[in-house]
Amino acid sequence: MQLRNHARIKAALASGVLLGSTMLTAPALAQEAQDAIGDTIIITAQKREENLQDVPIAVVALGTQKLQQLQVQDFDDYARYLPSLSYQSLGPGSANVYFRGVASGENANHSTSLPSVGMYLDEQPITTIQGNLDIHIYDIARVEALAGPQGTLYGASSQAGTVKIVTNRPDTSGFYGAVDAEVNTVAHGEEGYVLEGFINAPLSSNAAIRVVGWYDKDGGYIDNIPGSLTFPTSGITFDNTPYVEDDYNDVETYGGRVALEIDLNENWTVLPTVMGQKQKSYGSFAQEAGLGELQVQQFNPERYNDRWFQAALTIEGKIGSWDLTYAGAYMKRKINSQSDYVDYAYFYDALYEAGGSFYDNDGELVNPNQYIVGIDRFKKQSHELRIASPADKPLRFIGGVFYQRQSHNIEQNYIIDNIADAITVPGTDSDIWLTKQLRIDRDYAAFGELSYDLTEKLTLSGGIRVYKYKNSLEGFFGYSDGFSSRTGVAACFRDSGGALLPPTIDGSPCTNLDKTTSDTDFIHKLNATYKLTDDALVYATWSRGFRPGGVNRRGTLPPYGADELDNYELGWKTTWAGGAFRWNGAVYYEKWTNIQLSFLGANGLTEVRNAGDARIWGIESDIFIRASEGLTFNAGFSYNDAQITKDFCLIANPQFDCTLPGPEDEDNALLAPSGTRLPVSAKFKGNAFARYEFPVGELEAHFQGGLVYEGKRTSDLRLYERGIVGSLPSYTTVDVSAGVTNGSWSVELYARNLFDSRGQVTRTIQCGESVCGDPDGVTDIGGKFYTVVTTPRTIGLKVGTKF
């Protein structure tokens, strides 16, 4: 048993090493392990512990110490240093992640497509609709970014890639821990602070517990400035005085993790883990067009309260010489939100006199100001059972079965205060519109991969995943029948006598949507790997990923089908000069078929259509150089030329082209011709990082600097809408830090975004571009666009101790 534990400690310590960085956590034994393993980077991308340089897929791994060096605390921090990854975000907990330019500009509505990138916490998937979990990064072994389809091993959520957050496991080797504290200040904004720590404690010779906790307060930097609005139809004027505040987008995050590891005997280990986090954010994280930098003019409260917990269980054992692993988890997430929707109210009044439809019980017009109060409840369970043959044999197999069920209980109240009972959605206080639905996504799969060493240098492998998905959407959306005779209550299901059927979802007045879609298919992966030397390999891969289809909530639209991504990739991994130089990279061609494209349709309802095909040519690469004993350098980049290969038309139906009328003589307008660039992702993204370590007396000192460049991005696939919203320009950020350590104590001074770059991350609008964008200049205030920008220059001081 001691030998098995010692090997595990070596692997765990190795996983904390990235590109020449080493990690010391446990005392003498850690140093012994470090000296033994050198610069080896251990990852689990293929669900085995393997040396990064031996894995024939494109992986970037940020280990424990590299995460600390880069000042990584959340998703935004590590995403910047992953060249193949791009994302859209409206604030904490709302990021939508993409790999290699596989993005169509989805708006991530609750009833639209599942994400195309899988997010994993250890062995368990944590991907949810409407944004990934924004996990605070502390005491994390590594973050692995797997670019390209990972469908055979990771399934539906990994069409374009996978991000794995791997935590440090409990360790029986000794009692140790750390405490870290930080204070910081944001330019043009407030102060923030962080307190975090962990303890690792052996309970016996074969059991240990690890307890981690954190509290993080981020200062705000967006000002909500005074303003007023006059609605044209009624002449009603109101202002935002109650909500005027400087630096009003502050964030408070706190949570913890408890993991227990028990070695039942020399073959079986049980690892239960519980992790939870609460994140409260206020205000908007975007600046508004037409105002000053870092300013908005919001007329209603903006809040976002995101809480979640996950209980997970991993069981590892052996049946003979084969490894057996069970990984299961249950997660609950609840988001309470409140957001401003006055732009929608104002523009529909200015363009279509909609304000004349909102009145009180006395028949008097009311202020049509509108805001949204939402409650989103998520539940997710996943179970995977897999078996793997010995890794040291020429013929190797890994395979298993997988089941996942995730539900989203959706409640969105669109409120106009004091409206008449007749136009209020039944059962609500003052809703002009209610969305109350239950979405359930189910996944079933059996998978397997087989590898064979044809010679000492050549390995062939193949994998397959047979899957079935079944996704449903049920409930209510829309107006009262006193406001609309066609939608909402007026469209609810009725019995033969015309009476409303009872609601099937609690909290809804009736049911007007109940649809299910399902499909069964398979995807594959083929790979050939050739070892040029012990320190260099090349590989060729053909892999496929998929994303399940789903239900459109507009009843007149059919469900949308699955889309698929075929990846043809040539890659290399090389190590030179005894590890002093490392160069990895890949070139690839990806074919994306039957693309799920989501956009705002009539009445502001999101629609999803299988819009056509696209192709992506790309290259990505990263290098590591140890120039001297204390000087190291890392750099990485990706280039993606992504464009559609088929005209995208208003009616995405193969029997209609853009020159023919569609159903009901609707013109099938050309929205984007073949050759149009895919939105969201830059053609070029790169980063560089240098660190110099040197002794100062009995202290160890360091100075480091990092640079991230993000190229120009387009905002929409559709050319007309793109012309209204505009494109996102390129930007560069620079981070620097310096510090000293004496082994147990450390002090570091850092500056993120040193030159206070106002990089544009996301641009959004509250309603359809042709309405809230005011392209014809009908209103006095012009279009209302909101741009999420990089956090201004942040200067901080960190102090930490290890024991």
C-alpha cells in the first residue's frame, strides 16, 4: 500500500508542474518526488494518468503553480491564457465557451442549444445551459484545455473541446496546508480582497481529508449615471435616481470543498467530495454606447445571485489487472436574477406605439418601464462506469457506459408595475409576460477506445461512442388572453369543450408548449501516432463531435436537429535539450455540418435553426524555453480561418433557396452568403509569459510578465445585424508581478492589465437589432448597445504562508 501511495504522490506532484514550473506542497517527500520526475506534466485527458508529451491530442495544461503565477482566480483569468479558447460573457457565471472558432453567435437563451464545449470538475461534467459554473480557482491541481472534438470519451457536451478543472486530492503523506490573503484596487473603481486556505490531514495510514475554503470580494468599476426617459406614446417621464451609484458592479464569492480519500485496500479507493459556492454580483459589467467609458444608464435593479453545490463520488479499483472506475455526481444550482428591460419597452413604444397598450384598472396609461425577475433552478446527475486494460501492454482498451439527466426549471417574470388585472398573466402580480417551463435533457451512451502498438514507434487507435439523447420542453410562455388573442394563454391547450386544461408545470396558468425530440447515432475517432524519438512524436487524427438537438419554444417551429463537427488534425509534440525546450502544435481542418444557429425572431423569441455548414482551417502551437537556471519563457497562439460554406437564408430549409419564396409566400431572404466569417472568435489569439527567479540573500525572488493578444472579432453571422452592432476590435493586456519567498512565507505585488486596456469582450443589445439598434435613426437616443470590457488595471498585494 505504501508503494501505491508513493506513486500517487509523485503523479499528483507532477500534475502541478507546467512548462518548467515546479510545485512544493508537502515537505521532504515532495522534494524527493520533484527531483525524481523533473519537468514531467501528468494529465488525465484520455481518462488515464499520462505524460502530456505522450498524449496525441492538443492539450494545454495550467498546473497549480502556473495558476498561482498567472493570478488565476476565476474563469476569465485562465481563459485568457488558453489560445484556442474564446468566449462571450455578460458577467460572472454567464460565460459561453468556444474552441477553434466553432461559434455561431448563440445568445444562450434558456430554451436554445446546449453548449458546444464540455466543462468538467474532476471526473464529473458540470456543463449547464446559460453559462458554465464560475468556480473559484484555489488548491487546483491543473486546468486542462482539450481542443477539438472529444466526443468519444466525453460525449455530447464536448463537440468542439473540453475544459477540465482537476482538484488536488487528499494525501496521506502528512499534515500540511496554506493560507493566502490579498488586497487589491481596481482603477476607476473600488478595493477588493481575498482570503483563502486549505488543510490536508491524514486520518490514518490509509485515509486523508482535504478541506478548502475561499472568500473573494471584487470591487466594482462601472458607474450607473443619472438619466431620464420619456415614453413617446404616453408622454410619461421617469428617471433612475434610486439606482444611481458609482462602482456598482461589485461581486462577492465564497465557498468551500471537502474531499475524503479512503484506501479500502491496496486495490480499491473511495473518494467522496462535496463542493459548493455562492456568488452575488450587482449591476452591469458592460459600458453603454453614447456615454463615457465604464458608464451605463440603467433604470431598474441589476442583480445576480448564483448558488450551487455538487456531491460527487469516485470509486477506483482493480479487477485482476484491469482498472475499474465509477464517477457519479449530483448537482443543484439556483440563480435569482433581476435585470433592466427598459430598452425593449422604450424602443417598441417609439417605433410601434406599444406603450398605448399598458393601462391600469381605471383605464389610465401606466409607465411601460419593464424589468425581469428570474429564478432558474438546475438539477444535474451523471454516472459513468468504465474499465481500462493495463496501460503498459501493446493492446490497450478503455470503455464504459454513461448516463446524464439535467433539468432546468425556468421562471422569467417580465414585469410592468400597476398594469390592469385584465392584461396581467393569471397567477402573477404584474407580469405582462411569463415564461414558466421545465426543460429536461437526457443523455445515454456506451463508448470504447482501442489502441495497439503496431511497432515500438507506431500506434494505431480507434474509438466509438453510441449515443441517444432525449430532450423535452414543457410549460407556458407568453401574455394573458386579455392582452393577446394569439399567444400565451390564448394558445394554451384546451379540452374538447374549449376549457383550459390544468397546468402541467407549477406556477404557470396553463400549458401551451409540450414537445420532445430524440435521436440515436454514433461518432468515432481514429488516430495514428508515430514516435520519431523518445522525446518527439507526430500524430494524425480524424475525430467527430456532436451536439444534441432540442425543442423550439415557438410552437410553429419544428425541433432542431443535432449538429456535428468533423476534425482532421496533424499534430506534433517535441522535447529538446533535456527538457529545456518544448514545442507542441497542431494544424487542422474542421467541417461543421447542420449548424444550430440561434437568434431573436418575432416578439423577441429566440429561434434555433439548423442553418447550414461551415469549415475552419487552423493552426495552434505552444513553446516552453528554459533559457537559464532561473529564466523561463512560455508562448502560445492559435489562428483560425472560420467561414460558412453554404448560404444562410431566413428559412433554413433545404427545399428553399435564397431566390425562392418560402412557406406562406414569405420571402426567403439571404442573411449571410457562403464565405461569411463565423462570429465571436478572433482569427488570431496569442500569449507570452516570462519569469525570472533569483536569490536575494536567504530569500528567493522573482519577476514576471505576461501578455495576451485577442484579435478582431465579428458580432453576428448575419450581415445586416452585424452592420448594426459592429465588430469587436483587437486588444492587448499586460500583467506583471514581483515577489519573494523564504520557503514557508511569500509576498507578491502584481498588476493585471497594467496599461488599463479597455478590451471589448462581448457586445450585446436588449432586443432585436433592427429595433433596439435603431438603424433608421427613428428615436432621439439612437441605438442602445452594451459592451463588456476587460477589468481595468488591478493592483494587488498577496501574502501567503505554507505549513
